[in-house]
Amino acid sequence: MGRQPCCDKLGVKKGPWTTEEDKKLINFILNNGHCCWRALPKLAGLRRCGKSCRLRWTNYLRPDLRRGLLSHEEEQLVIDLHAHMGNKWSKIASRLRGRTDNEIKNHWNTRIKKKLVKMGIDPVTHQPLNQDPNSTDNPKNSCSVSDDISMVTKSSSTKNIETNGTRTEDESISTITDQNSSMDNDNHQLSNIYNDEELFSYLWSDESTKAETPWSDSNYDVGGTLYHDNNVSCAGADFPICSPERINGVDWTFQDYCQDFGVHDFGF
DNA sequence: AAGATTAGCAACCGCCAATCA
DNA sequence: GTGATTGGCGGTTGCTAATCT
């Protein structure tokens, strides 16, 4: 007897999400939260698998997500964390506020991995590769790799040494995240959130949205101190608000994220 | 200009661990 | 203790846009 499929395969839609489906999912979660992903599609009027809904929400629709390319600092952090943790994308993602495991995994596979290989560094072990001296991929011959990555690799090596020394892994990771607490292009990235015109205009509309979403994953630990959420009671539900953080000298709060997402009124 | 190739990303699949009855 | 259910994770696929020839 095999495992029961996560959803009834018949009549379940696959493939890219439409704006209409996004609206339904956002509306439902903002109004009801997501108590049970399996039941959610039916309740929200979606012909989707619960798993698919969860993925769409966590990877794309969550209002606390940041879109756009990873900054140099974030890239550096990912490499450092990967050197410590390996392919633990969700754990790495939890150290980068507003980034998803899928996004980081994609970025690693499509960009960082190639850069490291091009530099003659094994992306798995973070140690120098045994290069064929005639290979065109010999790092001595490749001058196109950015200097910042070279710095990163040095940094990773240093971290490895530190880990073998007196520092614990957590301490060393904490140090890394501290270094990452100021990101230079956050504002630019925030401005890139949700550029889908139709969805965006919908979100900016006056449709009321009472949030009872648990926002369980809104406790960020970047830098270890920046994101301690305070729960605010809202419409009978505890609704967390992030403490302000400083990005480019600007204080950002969860409300800012909400506004950036286009949801003006969470019932505060 | 057109076809081929490559890169980037969203989404799916299968497995695993935690939880519950 | 055991099997069913659910959520979550990591690997992989497939589509689309960009770039190359």
C-alpha cells in the first residue's frame, strides 16, 4: 500500500500560477491564516495541491520577501554559510532575511557554483580543485571573476580554520551574520518587490484585509539582534510586528514591508 | 533575421521527520 | 508501538528570456 498522495491528482492544476490564483491565495491567507495546507486550496477556491499553495506562498507571495538579485554581501554570506552547513538551504535562508531556500538554492546553482568552479574552488568542499594546467578554467587564466568572490573564499577559509579552533560553528556564523547586517542595496531590492502590474494594482486597491496570519517565520535572526518581533493583538489574533531595522540609514518596520507589498491596512 | 544554445527561475517530485490517533 | 497524515526540505525539471552564431 503506497502513501496517499498529498492531494487528489484529478482536477488539480499544475504549472505557473495565474494572477487570479495569487489573489485568491493571498486573500485567503491574509484573512484566515494557513492552519492546514491540505485543506486550504478547497477553502480558498483553488484547484491546486496544498503543497503547491504552501510553496507559492513561502517562495513568492509572502509579504516579507525581498525580490531581486542577491547583493554582494548576501552572496558572501551564502558562501560562508554553505561552507559551514552544506546544502542546508532552508537553514541558510533563515539567516538571510526575506530570502527563501528556493531562491538561494537557485542562485547557488546558477551563479555562485559556476563562479567558484571558474576560480578553481570546489563548490562542495570549498577547497581548491585539482586543475588540469592546460584547462582554460585554470584560475590563473581567468581574470573575469570578481574580486569580491576572491575575498569571500579567503574569508571562508579563515572561517573554517576558526571553526576548527576555539570558535564554535554558531559563534562563527553569528559573526558572519553580524557582518551582513548592513546591506547596501536593500531599498533598491525592496522597490523591485511585486512588479506584476495587475496583482500590484489589486493589492493597492481598497479591499480590506484583516490579518490573522500567524507569521510564524517572521522572527529573523540576522545579526542575532535585529529582528525580535513583538506580538500585537489584532482582530483577536496576535500579530507580530518586527522591531525597526536600519537599512541605508532608514528605519524599516514590518508595516513598511506591508506597505511595500501594497497592503495598507492590516488592521493596525 | 532566424535558429541554436545558454542562463535563470518557478514549480514539481519524492523523501523524511514530526505529530497524532 | 504502529500506521496515517502533514509539513518541510533538497534535488530536479521544464519553461522562458537572453545571448550567441
